[in-house]
Amino acid sequence: MQGTFSHIGHSVDSEHQMTVQGVVNKTGLLLFCVLLTAGWTWTKFYEAGQDPQAVSSLMMLGVFGGLILAFTTIFKKTWAGVTAPLYALFQGLFIGGISSVLEAQFPGIVIQAASLTLGTLLVMLGAYSFGLVRATEGFKMGVIAATGGIALVYVFSFILSFFGVSVPFIHGSGLVGIGFSIFVVIIAALNLVIDFDFIEQGAKRNLPKYMEWYGAFALMVTLIWLYVEFLRLLSKVRSR
């Protein structure tokens, strides 16, 4: 995260500085955006008689639209006040679609995944606040490396799917598939520590106000990833 801080100016007055409370408020707004479009997609799925085709195009729009906006936010942090809410709205389309489809297959899975996500957030926040876990440089490198490896596996698997090829074991409900999902959930949870550290250090370094949106965006990316991975893990367990 040092690279993130190093090229951002700090000569701003206190009224226009990043604060932890500001990030919390903006995270709440992003969550509202996610729930808004997720609720609309969820309703559309059930109005169509629980037909996955009714939300498949919306899910793809959410995935690719969210991906474009995520990269835009990363490379243009000053735009985060606009791109972060748009990212949340697009991701809500995907979240609502996958949640409704899996809820129809496994009743109660959505509340379970949401509860686990919230519980993980609170546990990791408590562990970070009490100094039980710290975002040292070694910790960051390890988590980032593992996250990058997971991303490569998912991208590779996605590309192969176009050729009718499925990566063995990891997407199945066997022990290897469940073990892989548990590993991914752990890495996603550890990413929360990096997000907390970024927000804390950004506030201490008096970063510009727009970085509150960027901090909220980073936290929302992790929470959405964690929620989706909990859905995947629970669906594997319940399909056994």
C-alpha cells in the first residue's frame, strides 16, 4: 500500500482530509447501492417463475460492468466518488442474480452466507483493533500473492469454460472442492485486514477526502468477494 500513499498529495486542510468515519459512512452508501440493484434482480428472478435465464444477462452485465469500473477506480482514484457507487450498483445485479438462483436451490443459503460474511467482518475487525493481527509487509505480500494466485485460477477456469473444459475438483462438491473454497474464504477474510490498515493509515496520513470513497470501494470489493465465496462454499456443502 506504500505505493498508493506515495503519489497522493497530503497538503489539504482538515475539512478535506480522509477520516475513518467518512469511510464508514461511504461504505454504508455503497452497501445501499448493492442492495438496491440486488433486490431488483432478486424480484425479477421470482417474478419470472424462478427462471435463471431471466437474470443471466443481468448477472453478466454486473460482472463485466463491475470489472471495468473496478479497474477504472483503481487507476483513477480521484474518480472514486462516481465510479465506486456505479461499481456497487453493477455488482448488485450480479449479487442479486446469484443469490436468488442459489436460494431457489438451497433455501436459507443467502441468510447463512450474509451472516457468515458479517460475522467474519466483525471478527477480523476485532482482531485488528486489539492488535491480534497486523498488516505487516510480509503479511501483505503473502495475502496479495495468494489473492493473485486465486484470481489466475478463476480467470484460467473461466477461459477454459468457453471450450467446454472444466478445471477438475475445485468447482465440485468433493473434499478437494470444499477445501479449496475454505482456503479462498480465509484469503478473502485476510484481505479485510489489509483494507482496515489502508483506511487507518490513510486517515493518519491526512489523505484527500476522495480517498474515503476509494477506501470504501476497497472494503466493498472484499466483502462482495467474501459473500460470494461463502455462497459457493455453502452450496458445495449442501449439495453433498
